[in-house]
Amino acid sequence: MADITRRLGWRHLRGAPTAHIRHHRGTRLLHDGPGLSFWFRALTAAISEVPVDDRELAMTFHARTSDFQDVAVQATVTYRISDPAVAAARLDFSIDPDSGVWRAAPLEQLGTLLTETAQQHALDVLSRTPLSAALVDGVTAVRERIAQGLASEPRLPATGIEVVAVRVVALRPEPEVERALRTPAREQIQQEADRATYERRAVAVERERAIAENELASQIELARREEQLVDQRGTNARREAEEHAAADAVRAEAEAARTVRLADAEAARTVRLAEAEATRSVRLAKAEAEGAREVGEARAQAQAAWLRVHDDVDVATLNALTGTRLAENLPRIDSVTISPDVLTGLLTRLGTRE
């Protein structure tokens, strides 16, 4: 839709790049081209706006196959107006000078023309095709037939229309027929699924059996290796015991030899000490004997000298010396206690002597 503004009785039109504008004043063509912008008077201007961009036309229609089954066809036709002047001459693309809105509905007329033409060719090809073939190859056949029919349709170039592409989106039967057609396929798919399930279960059972056999083989191998390990441990223990026994024997022999050497050394040392002690005792005995002999000889000489000295002394002097020596050897007397009986006896003896 063109953008029109009003200023003091004048109108300004600003078109889009995808819209072809044709401006007539009476029989004179003043402006012709896409994306135009100009001022005009509404009372004397006749303006047409023809879109030149690609447009999509979606269509849905029903057809009947050769076996009298209804199918729904969904298609899309892409077209564009290649000759805006011819299209503006054949269809009413005039716009209101105040609002820029089309006075008629030209695009609806084009849509009706394209839809009816495409539907005619689709019905023609489907009416000679059974439902099963239509569902398998009908999309391609219908698309090619519609494209060929629109390309050969003389009214479209005469209207300035060019078909760019044709697409058939879907071709579907009635829901009941579709469900009936789906049933065998679903049953086959279910059978395939069941067979796949059974095969998967069989494979799973086989794998479980293989796993169990592997586990059993692993256990057997483990038990065998444990037996070998026990045997090896026993062998190692025996070997270790033998080595320990041999080492103990070597240590015992070494200890015995060491003990013998120590005993021999101790005996030799004891003998040496005994010999030294004996030699020392003999020497001491000889020294003591020699000393005793010398002491005895000295005492004998002293006694002989003492006796020689006392040979010339009288008896009274000897008695006095004897008393003196006796007094020297007596113990010290601090006090003397004389009982009456002793005193009486002494006095009696003294009186008798007198």
C-alpha cells in the first residue's frame, strides 16, 4: 500500500521498491516505475499500484482418484507480475488518492485464477491414478502436471503473470482410508518390532550365557591360579624355612666357634692369672718367711741380749722391773672399791706381819 500525505489540496505519494506505480492525468502517463515519490492532485490523478515482488499462494483442494477415493491436495504456487502495464490494464490495481488503498481486490482475482487453473490440472492427473499409486508417486506427478499446465496456460502471460515455482506439500486420503491403509503397515512394523524384540532378547540371553561362561571360566582360572599361588607360597615358605635353618646353623656354628675361642681365651687368661697369682703368692710367702725369719732372729738376739743384761742383776731388781712391766701392761684403774671384808682381811694381814 502506497504512503500518501495531504498538504493544502495536494497529495504526496511515496511508493515501495516492490510496487510499480502508474500515474495518469487524463490520457497522459506522468509517472511509471517502482519506488516512485511525487506530488499530485487528487481530482485529476488516476494512480495504479502493481506489486512486482514474488508472492506465495497456498491452495488446498479435494480430488478423486480412479478408484473413487477422495484425496486432499495441499500446494503452493509462487508467482510474480512480470508486466505491470499489462496487469494494470487487465486487472483493477487503482488506489484511492486519499488513503492509498486498492479500490478493488486484484490479488484475490489472481489467486482465484491460479487456484482454479492448478486445481484443473491436478484433478485431471489424479482422476486417472489409483489411490495406492497416488500416495506413492502422486506428489511428484501432481507438481509436474500443475507446473506444465500453468506454464502452458495462455491467460497468465496475457495478464502479465509469471509462475516462478510450484510445490505440492501433501496428498492425503480421507482419515478412515488413511487409518485403513496404515493398519497393515503398522502391523508389519509391529511384527518387525516384535521380531526385533525377540532377537534382542535372544541376543541378550546369548550374551548373558556368554557372560556367565566367561565368569565361570574366570572363576576356574582364578581357582587354578590360587592353587598355583598356594603351591608357590608353600614352596617359598619351605625354601625360606630351609634358608632360615641354614642361616641358623651357620650362626650356631659361628657362635659355637666364637664361644670356644672365648672359652679358650678365658682359660688361657685364667691360667696366666693363676700362674701369676701363684708366682706372687710364692714370692709373698718367701718374703714373709724371710721377714719372719729375720724378725725371729732379731727377737732372739734381743732376747739374748736382754737375758745377758739381766744375768748380772740381783733378784730384788728383777722383781722391781717385773712389777714395773706388769704395771705398764695393766689396764687403767680410775677408782678402787674396798669392801669391809677385804679391808678387814688386809688389816689382819698387816697386823700379823708386825
